[in-house]
Amino acid sequence: MAHNAHFIANTGSEPVIIVRDDRGTPVTKLELPVGETRPEQADAELGAAGWNREADWSTADDGWVAPVVPA
């Protein structure tokens, strides 16, 4: 099953990473500390939650997305 991580770096609120399965159903939601606005900063949080990024982050309308697999 394919999973994607969606990193949303909201200004004015906590950034969040939402991992979704291939149907778009949220599997994991991670809230990051305020100020983490670059996708590279999300990698450590993904790893701590048991996910590994498979490819580079791609730009999305409201942040970035990347394919991930369970660690």
C-alpha cells in the first residue's frame, strides 16, 4: 500500500505532517513545533513516528508531499 506524507507549514499555527494511505485516508498526524517551515525539518519527525521518505519532497499548493514507507 502506498503512503504519502503531506507537510503543511501553516503561518500562524503549528506545522503539521499528515501521512495518508493510497485512498487518501489519514493514517498519522504529527504536529511540529512552530517555526519548522522547511520540508527537511520534517524528516526527523517522520523518522521518529516510524516513517521513511522514499523520494524528494514535491511542492504542493499548501506545502510539500513525499512518498513514505513504514520504517
